[in-house]
Amino acid sequence: MDYKPIMDHGRSSYGVPNPGYLPSAEGPSAMFAPPAPDSQGPSAPPASMFDNMPGYEGTVAGGGGGFLPPPMPTHPTPQPQPGSEQPQWNIPSISEATAREAFALWVSSKCCYSSAPVKDGVITNMEAFNTYRYRLETFTESRSTEWSHEPYKGQPVDAYAQPPPGPWDIPATAPSYFTDSQQIIKVPYTSSMKSCHVCMGMGRTPCKDCTGAGNKVCWVCNGAGFRHGNERCNHCFGRGRENCHFCHGQGFKQCPTCHGKQQLLVYINLTVKWTNNSDNYVVEQCSGLDLDNLSQVSGKEVFRDSQYLVYPVMGFPDPAVVNAAQRLISEHQGRFSQTSRILQQRQTIELIPVTKVTYSWKGKTHIYFVYGNEFKVNADNYPATCCCTVM
Ligand SMILES: [Zn+2]
Ligand SMILES: [Zn+2]
Ligand SMILES: [Zn+2]
């Protein structure tokens, strides 16, 4: 049933898959999204805090760092090759007993429905409207960088010890294919120690609750020291002020940015993101069953093909599937090859069984649908939706 398309490297005008990627001659250049005006809070570090790192010139601080397009591969990438053999496509259908059973189960799940149409209805016709779902998954890796900092606690400082490796030369541990994941890596040889910009290297910031005074107006006597004429305030003992609870009367708090360390380690973070980009196409079937229903069920997998770049499925009996494969593969190529590195693609075709059952009950004709591997039932016009009124 499944077939493994044959990769003929000799015949291919290109080389082997997964070449060693090296930076292009110009060196990696970053494509940066325009900075959002409020993306950096008031405590954003000044640009002067960041050293000039070769290969990371456009890196900025804060979220939404620039996406780095992958360098051109030094070896030509392999082109997808069509499979040499075609699988046998066979179309299953369900039996009358299966349809009846599924229908009975569906009715029993509806608390008020009468089972009379199921028991007494006579199936007059069963028609297969089986359809196909084509799915293309493109598993990509993308990389972006941003300046970051953390309290300095004696971490190694290595900026300028040697030039940092290019963003696409840093090894990252890829998860298993087709699984979303993310890894954040401190770029080697970009770490330096800087005085904390938030506390100016003091390690502490004035308490916001007492504006640095260490005490504030007594909330009980409102600063008078007396209540009810000349009775002394027993909350502040006549002082009119009380100690600030937030800073324990000190007037300052530990700097939240450097955690009191006065110094920051400033470095470039590389974010490596693995994404499974999946798109579906379901062939329209003219049974009257809404296509949306089919997203809830699975089908029988009749074709699976996974490789670095897939080739549009050929010779499939339904031309709509062939067209969808061509369209989606070309779309994914255009969408993902510029901004990320495609690691693997997978295309699958599922056959989703859809059976339209016509039955007669009390002299009238009704229909229901049984669909999916799960034998899900849809019967929008069930004739006995309230058991109380049916004799
Ligand atoms: Zn305070
Ligand atoms: Zn008081
Ligand atoms: Zn600080």
C-alpha cells in the first residue's frame, strides 16, 4: 500500500540531501521586522550597552527579534523525485449491519430520541460517497536572535575572545520530525559584563510606595498625629507618619533587573524554532453531508510519503487530489524555503468512508450518513426527536 519513492542520486541533477550549510559569501544578514513602538518597556537597555558582534549587527533587544534567513546551501539541494511504483488504491464500503449499528448507537446517545425509526425503518438504499483527504506537512526550522541580559553572578565573559559562530552554524538538537519545539541558545563569544542600566550600578532602586522616604503619612490620622480633637493617634503614636511596609522603612528595594548584583551579563540569545506546518484538502463529495463534519473523523491511510522534499503524488485516481498536492507543495515551497530551513515533508492521503443511507419509516423516506473510521452518524432530519410524542 505505502510506497517509498526511490531517490536516484545518480540521475538527479542535484546532490545529496541534508548538505552541510555554511554561511553565504556575504555572511549571514538579518531580516528584521520593523520594531514595534511599545515593545520595549521603560527599562529597555540603551543601544550603547550592546557590543558590535560580527554576523549579528542587526540584533535588537526585546521580543520579536529578527528572523535570520538560512544561508544558501553550499551543496545543491536534492530535488524530489517521483515514485516509481503506484500503490493499489482500493475503496472499502460498509455493510448494512454496520450502518444500522452505528445509527442505533447514535440514537441511544440522544436522550430523548425514539429508537423506533432505527428498529422499524427499512433501509432502501446505501450509497457510497467516499472521499479523500490530502494532507501536506512541512517541518521547518527557523532562527532569530535578540540581545538579552541577566544578573551577573560570575558567569564566563567571552565577548571578543573569538568571533561568534554564525547563527546557522550553532548546533541545535532537533526534536523528532513533525513535532513543534523551541530551543534558546546563548550565542558563544557574545557575553560581556555591563553596569546595570536600571539602577545605574547601585543594585537598588527607590521604593515606589514611599518614593524613597522609608515612611509615609499615617493612614489613620492622615498625618495629624491626633484623632478626635487631642487624643493621640495610637497607630503612629503621634508621629503622623508610619514606616513603609514595602521597603521595611529603608526607602529602597533591591533592583529587579540585576537582583542587587549591580552588574549584568549582556549576551545574544538565539531562538531556534521547529514548526510543523500542516495543510489539508478534502475532496468535495456531492452527498449532501457538510465537509466540516469530516474534520472530526479519521480515515483509512492509503498513502504516506515522507522525505526531505516530497514530489506531488502522481497517478492517483482522483484528479482533485493530484491538483491539491501540486498546489500545496508549491505553496509550501514558496512560503517556507525563504525564511526557514525545510527539514522534512510528509504527504498522506486518507480515504474517508461516507455512506448515505436511505430508509423508509411510517411510509416516508429519510436519510442519514455514516462517515469516518469512527462510523460517526449525521441525521439532521431524524423523524422522531421526542420519544414522548411517538406511539
Ligand atoms: Zn518604601
Ligand atoms: Zn497616625
Ligand atoms: Zn540593577
